[in-house]
Amino acid sequence: MSIPLGDVLDEATAAGWLRRGGLGDDASAEKARRLGHCARALIDAGASDRAPAAAFFVPGRIEVLGKHTDYAGGRTIVAAAERGFCILAVARDDAELHVAALDLAETSAFEIAPDLTPTVGHWSNYPMTVARRVARNFPGPLRGANMALASDLPVAAGMSSSSALIVSVFHALAAVNALSGRPEYAREIADAESLAGYLATIENGQSFGTLTGDRGVGTFGGSEDHVAMLCSRPGLLSQYAYCPVRLQQRLALPAGWVLAIAASGVQAAKTGDAMAKYNRASALARSAVDAWNAAAGRDDPNLAAALADNDAADRFRDVLDDLPAGGAFPPDALRARFEHFLAEDQEIIPPAAEALTDGNVPAFGELVDRSQALAETLLGNQIPETIFLARSARESGAAAASAFGAGFGGSVWALVRTDDADAFGARWSADYAKAFPAPASRASFFLTRPGPAAFELAPAD
């Protein structure tokens, strides 16, 4: 589907397209303005206002529960936010990709090629990694594009702005080149869940079936972010399991409640030391499974598979307790990582989902409190700012609150009554400003309902 580029300049029309995609009125109006900026940027750069354009909205994601469980085969409860990326793409006659990041006032241009070398540490690393992987997985002539994108997601704040950028660029590049009609695509990607799994491997560098991997962007994560962005439903939370991706259930947010988000102002960028900390959690999970497999004579691919048997947890503990010192990781660190996964995946998420189904908000809040506490003590990915925000939210009246994302910075969500949401936000932000004035000056607080998955804008039939 394509839209005449100039038509996107009509904000009322664009807002109507966005509402049909599942966004609320306020979010649709905001995204329509951003799409208009994208259209104007492309026209000012020389595109005809009648040029056919592919237009997409890609949301950020909220991890309700499931801290560092997805790449270990576990469960998560996620939702899409009503904030995200707006992207417009107009096809070129050559194989060059020109990406204008309007929020940064920067442009990156490069050829779509299998030997492309991305610029690590720069935002262009993400679209360049997408272009290189597409060139490797879908050989043959590929058309480039002029792309403009704008986002209202806080950057490096735990809402997966980097993953949303990858998803956005892939969607636009796939539309320009009709990738869904290619045999390589049809062989491996049958639905939104499998597309999410594939896009996660673009990021982590793994192969996806016959679609061969490469270096990725350097993070050893899973597909939770991409699933939330591609498989969510408006007004609903989604419980998924991973490796492979599979839907377990949809969960309605209790009536009369909304999600308040606090982006702490402490960036959780997955580069440098932050990337090393993030990857350590993944490596600990992998090393624990390796120790288990060696001792038990098994070949389990991840923690969830290793714990599939009823008595596996106790036997797994025995293996870790018997490990000698001097390995890649201290035995105590492996035990803590194991205990965190077990609790989050098996002892917290299932009853939390049941509490939501039953409308038992207090029980849900208590389980979320435990998840937050274990992130602080066992997972060790919290910082003073996110710890404060989660506790402050509860003290200010939230029914539940938790930090989310990779950790070491990022955001906190809080479940609050809709009729008190604005007043709650004022209390929450004021408390944070008193406790942490420097990061609070960079923080942002906003409300969101669970939003729709990524979608392509299209006129009504």
C-alpha cells in the first residue's frame, strides 16, 4: 500500500489513518504532526508531493513482567505503547538508503550491500545493520529509498527505541522491495510472531532458519521487544513465551486503570559498559545451562527447556552448588541468575496473569513488587533512580509499579486509576525531582494505554 506523499501533510487525514490503526485520538493527532514533518522533509529534499510513499507507525514497548526471561526461553507480559516511530519511505532508482533522523537533525546515506560496515556507537548502526542483513538474506537487486523518521519515544529509556528503529527501517525497506513476496521470506516468515523472531536476529546476529545471521548490533538479547511491537493489541497486555515465539494469552487491563510511565533520565544505551552489563545477564543464563547440560548429560537450549521437568529445579540447584570456583563466572552469580529466572518465569508471571484475569489488582501489585525486588537483589540490573521511582509510585498510590527494559537505567511503569492519573503523575514527578534533581531534569512522565502493534497507514477502502 502506498500513499501520495503530499497527502500526509494533511494532519486531519493522517490522524484518521492512525485512528484506524488503533491509536487513540490524542496519540493519532501527535503522530499525524510527526508524519507531516517527515513528508515535508522528503519533499524539501526533492521528492515529488505525488510520489508514492510507504508510511508506518512502530510503537515502543512496555515490559510489564519478564525481566531478562525471553532469551532464556521464558515468559513475558508485554504491551505496545502509544508512543513510537513514524516513518515515511519513497523508493529510489538505485540501491542507496538515505535515512533522515528528524529528531537528531542528522542524515545517514549508504548502499544496501552484504559487506556494509555499520558505524558502531552511532544511531546509523541500526539502519545499516538492517540493510546489510537484508542484502545477505534477500540476494539480488534491491531498491534503495529516501526515508524520514520521527519519534516521541524517550531515547535509551527502556522502551526499546533502538529495536523500534530496526523494525521501522525493515518495514519501510520491505515495502519498497516487496520482500514479503520473495521465496526466502515466504519460507521462513509466516506471521507476525515469526517476523518478530526474525527481526530479533537482525539485532542479536543469530540466524533465523535459512536466513543466515551476521554480527548484529552487539547485544545478545531475545525477541520480547519485537514481539511487543509486532503482535500487541489495543487495550490488551500479551503473555508470550519464547524460543520459539508463541502466544499464551491476552490479558485485559482492568477497567478504570491506565499505565503511567516515568523515563528516569538515566540512559540505558546498549553500548560500551551498558552493553557489557546487559550481555553479562545473558551470558550467565547460558553458562548456567551449559553447567547443567554437562552434569546431566543433556542438550537443553535454554533455562526454560532445562526446567521443563517437575523436579528439575532442585536438581539444577544441586548442579550449581557443586560447581568449583575458577570458572568463567562465580557459582554464586550463576545461582542468583538461575533463581531469578525461576521466580520471574514460573512463580510470578503465571499467578500475576491469573490475578489480572480475575480483576484482583491488589494481588497483581504484590507479585509485581516481588518482581521488582528480585531485579534489585538477584538480577542486579537496577539503579538508585529506578528503585526510587518504583517505590515512590507505590507510595503515591499506584496499584503496581516496576522498572522495565534491559536495566542499568531506563523507565518505570505504574498502574494507576484513570481518574487520578494526572494528579498521580504530578506527585510522582515532584517526588523524583526532590530526590534526584539532575536526572529528573532529563526525565519524562506520561500516560499511555496499551496500544496497537506496528501498522502501515492506508486510506479507507
